[in-house]
Amino acid sequence: MFKVLIPAAGFLGLVALAAQPASSGYERQTDVQPMSWQVHHEGDLAKLTYGVPNSDQLAIMMTCLPGERSAVVYGDVQPDTPRLQRVSVNYSEPDPLSGGEAYETRIALDDAALTNLAERGTMRVEGAAGGFALPADEAEQAIVSQFVSYCSSARA
């Protein structure tokens, strides 16, 4: 009788093991926090960021001072616009987001990429993974409009 039960138990164990879902190597992350658009001020400098709130996890950051006609762009993604201006020809200073090499780029405050973000709630961007859109809800659209208005104004 044990000659039949031991192989049967072993077979049931193998069946149970085979029924377990296979791991693809890419486990679903349950602690991922959503990204959003935010504005921060450091003195006169305004920063528009898209990232995880209250963290250093940012996809893009744009900075400006009042009265400027453009914003400096940093990050892993850049606005997908033909008007994006590379200001420096060579590496200039470390990227504050990654600590790696960075080229200073600027976007005009009246560029269609910023206008679409403020009015339609989407900004097309380019990154290492290709092109995609960053969304903005109505409250975030208002934040983007405030950032553009602040930067366009002559007041501090």
C-alpha cells in the first residue's frame, strides 16, 4: 500500500507546484505611487514638476523666474516640440535630477507643448523609451497655467 501512496503523494505535489503561476521576472509593484504635476517656489524661482509628490522621483522639471520668456527643462523626458532650444553645445553642469551630464534646454512659455498641457491636459514628451504623453487633470491644468502666468509676469 505504501508503494502506491508515496508515488501518488509525490505526483500530487508536482501537480500543485505546476499549478502555481509562473514568474515572468517582472513582478507587479503594489507600492507604486501616482505621479502628478506640482509647482514649488524657492524664493523667486518657480519649479513645475511631474513626479511622485514629496519625493525626488521626477520625470521632468521646468524652472523659471518672473519676467522670463522661457523655462529651463531638466529630467529624463523632454517636451516633444521643435521649438525646444538646446542652449549649451557641450555638457554644462550635472542634471539636478540624476546627477549625470545635462545639456541646458529651454522651452518658450508660449510653446504649444505647455499650452496643450494647460488647456487640454496633455503634454507629448520624448525619453529613452520613446514618445508618450503626460496627463494633467483639471486641477493640474490650473497649476500649469499659474506657473506660466507667474513666469510671464514682471513681478516677483
